[in-house]
Amino acid sequence: MSSEGMVTQLISAHRNGDNHAGDRLFALVYDELHTMARRQLRYRKPGETLNTTGLVHEAYLKIFDRDKSGWNDRVHFFSVTAKAMRQILVDYARRVNAEKRGGGAHHTEIQASLISDSKESVDILDLDEAIKQLEELNPRLATIVECRFFGGMSIEETGALLDVSSRTIDRDWLKAKSFLYIALNED
């Protein structure tokens, strides 16, 4: 059985009450989760203590902290995980800013080129705020950003998750990036 098929099978077993299926699922997708985390933390500043392993384990605790999971399949699982990682990064940045308040707040930055052609860094809190604004206008566009930017999903995987064509995702991804670029560069 393929790795993808095994992931879906373990998700189903976990949803049906097999407590050990979650652990086997985590072990099976650990390397992929580590790649997601590495991609998101690649541009952190020196001295930041959150590392890829920490982010993966925090995400695991966050998504498995429920009696029953609502994941439908592999793509949905990785979408939920991407959202959890985003929330963890935002919470981390807020904690760091709160600790530094009054002494020059520390900004956790990410590479803006992932959402635009700019080489500048973007503050994760500013990005989170822009995604919230986008979500108010168009929830699907915000989900696409989470899947593509935070989850590293392909156009095809994102389309499968949202049950729309790849061409629609491609157009919506362009719209979402345009919105975020404008929102992040309002100054």
C-alpha cells in the first residue's frame, strides 16, 4: 500500500477510535511535517528558540488534542496541520513581542517572496492580520493561503481539498497573493 493510502487508512482508524492509529500516523508523516516546519522557520532570526522539531511537536499536540479528529483524508490532515502551525507561529510571535514590550518588540519575519516578488521580510503578525482580513472577504482565498503558503501544498492538492479545479486554485492563489501584497504594503 502506498504511503498516501496508509495515511488515509490511519486517519480513518483514528477517527473510528483506534488510539494507536494517531501515533502510527504521526510516525508515518513525521518527515513531511518536519519539511513543512522547516519551510516555515527557514527565515527566522538568530536567537529565536522555536525550531522545526519543536514546531512539529507543538502541531502534533494541537491537532491530536481532541477526542475525535475530523480529517477526511491525507490532504485535509495536512491542511489542518498547516493551520495549526500558523497558529503556533503567531502565538510564538505574540509571546516574544509581549516579553520584549517596552524594550523594542522583536518581530518574527518570514520571506515575503513566497507571497510576492519582493525580497523583503514580512512580520508574521502582520501577515496573520492580513489573512484574517482576507478571510472576512473570501474564506476560500484565506484557506488557499494556508494550504499553499503554510502547508506547502501544490495547486492540485489544494484543489482536491477544496473540491475545485486546479485552474480555479491558480486564479484564486493569484488573487490572494495580490490582496496580501496590497495589505502588507499599505504604508
